Amino acid sequence: MASLGIELKVLETNLKSEKERVYENAQLKSLTIELLETKENQEDLKRKNEINKNNCTKLEDLCITLDDFNEKKCWEASELSKNLEEMKMSKVEEEMRISKVVADQNKQILKLRMAVDFNLNDCDCEPLAQDDTEKIEKMKKCFDEEIVCLQDALAKRESEIVTLSNEFRHALDQANLLNNDLKKHQQNLV
């Protein structure tokens, strides 16, 4: 009986050890599952982190592109502004030249009229010959044609100035829109 009691105790001990091993195996399986899930979560986080890095790189590239585009549009607006100023100065110079030519022509016409009047009123002098009157009329006609040509040239310059002004305003509006977009993108990055 004593040997039966000892065997019973050995069996109980073995049973306890077996139960502990089953419990430990269950815990090991649970820990293994948690470890696999953690590993999957970690890999998922790595993928998301890589995607975020790629998106940040794309956003940085987009910002650089927008900056370059904005600088280009600002430069174009600056060039248009310079061209506009040059055209305005050219217009002023053209107007001054036209005014001078018209004034000179008016002086010549006045001199010719005075000469005609003097010749007609002067008894001692012969009246102007038909050829002289025709020359004066031809000169007057040439002067008038030159005035019309100069006025046409001035009108073309004014038209070019209006066109450049419109282009400048459009470029400036585009640059402002791009600048606003760039600010929005930069705010979104933050």
C-alpha cells in the first residue's frame, strides 16, 4: 500500500507537470500569435511609413516645382512690366517727335502762306506762278499724309501698350494664384 501511495503521488506529480506543460504550451501559442500579430502590425506600420515618406517626397517635389513656376511667372511679370515701361517711354518719345514734326510742318505752312500772301499783296512782285502754288499744295498734302502716318504709328503703339498691360495683369493674376496655391500646400505639409 505504501508503494501504491508513492505511485499515486508520482502520478499526481506527473499529472500536475503535464497540466503545467499544457498550460505553458497554451501560453506559448498565445504569445506566438501575439508576436506574429505584432510583427504584422510592425510591417504594416513600416509600409505606411514608407508611403508617408513617398508622399512627403512628392509634396516636396511639388512645392519645388510650384516655387520654380512661381519664380518664372514673377520673372515674366517683371519682364512684361519692363516692356510696358519701355513701350510707354517709346510712346512718349513718339508723341514728342510727332508734336515736333507737326509744329515744324505748321511753321512751314505758315511761312508758305505768309509768302503767298506777301507775293499776292506786293504790287512790285509778280504773283506766284501756277507751279509754285502746285508745289505748295503738294507739300501740304505730303505733310498731311505724314501726320496721318505718324498718328497711325502712335495708335499702333498705344494698342501694343494696351495688349502688354493686359498680358501683364494676366501674368500677375496667375502668379498670385500660384503663390496662394503654394501657401496652401505649405500649410498642408505642416
